[in-house]
Amino acid sequence: MTAHEDVVLECVANMTSSESNEINAVEVDGVRFETLVPERMLCLPKKNLVQRLLSNLEFLLPVPPGYFSPKYSVQIGIRIINNTSTPLRFSFYFTILPELVNAYGPIPLEGGWIRASASLESDYPLAMPGESVTYFPEIKFFGTWGNRFGLSITSGDSGTWFFQSLKPGNYQFRFIYNSPNEKATLYSSVSRDMNLIEGIRTGEVLTPFVELHLAQL
């Protein structure tokens, strides 16, 4: 077991039962949207001297946030349950937006290193009545300058969202499902054909906020 795993286990052990029993789902028109956060405590070990010096240089170099900092994967996802009597597709292509707030208000969401790529059929999973689909974007937790943190979250189109300059403390996190199009056209590089995907669930749904705690040991 690594030192970071020890840290995470120690942090998780400090969770209260009220935190783990919070309501984290909402149902709209027969579809249930649920935020999945297995670990509410995100603990980042202190950086060594070299890492601190390199972090201070990031402002002067054309590199992504946290480029010189060790990165730790974080599991935060969304589960969508189709409780209707109709098969539905859901879009995970640039439609799942993260939102993070603290006691002072929303944290700015930065769209850095966006590299739009063509969508695939797997970006529009089908859920039959009673079935669910789950999406875990790649989320990484890293240290920036000083005692600050950052979160990087993939946007579904090969781009990345960033929350930066986070201080240790309590935050509220949720996903926003915002899919404006009922149809999507996919291009197959193998067959050179254009395929039409229909029946995509449209509209905007905000999942309830769940609490996260960022800590520096």
C-alpha cells in the first residue's frame, strides 16, 4: 500500500455518518440522476522542496495546471436510471458539467486544453426501462502553488475542465446534465458512413450538491 493510499484511508475513516447518508439524487420525468462520490475526503500529501519550486514556475511556462505536481485520481461520477417505460439514450459528450462552490460562492470553471474530438456511439449509451448508465470522467487532484489545490476533469470531448486555486476546506460539488440535441450524427472512420443516433434525453438537470473536504497533510 502506498503512502497516498494510507492517507486516503485515514481521511475516509474520519467521515461522519451524516456525510455518507446525504441525499445525492434527483428524479425528473421518470429519470433519476445521481452523483456518485465514494470518498468525500480528498487529502493531498505535502509537496517536497523540488515540487514546490517547480509549481511556482508554472505561471511562467505554457504547461497545464499542476504539470509538475503529483496527481491523484478521484472517483466522482454520475449514474442515470431510466424509470420510464421507454428506452432512452443519454449523452456524455460535452454534456456533463461539474460545479464546485464554497462558502463564498461558485468556483470559476476553466476550460483549459480543449481538444474537441468526434463523438462515438459509446458516448450515447442506451438505457432500457429499469436500467441505468454510469459515467465516471477522469478526475485528478493535484497541488498548485503554495497551499493551493486544483481539480482537473475531462469534459467528454477529449478536453479538460479545471478548478484552480482551491484552499483546504469544505466544498459542495454537483454535476449538471445539459443535453440540447435529441439526435447526433456519428462519423465512422472505418466504414466512412454517417450514422444517426436518435432518442437522446434532452434538457438540463442539476443533481443535488454533495459535500467534499479538501485537506493538506
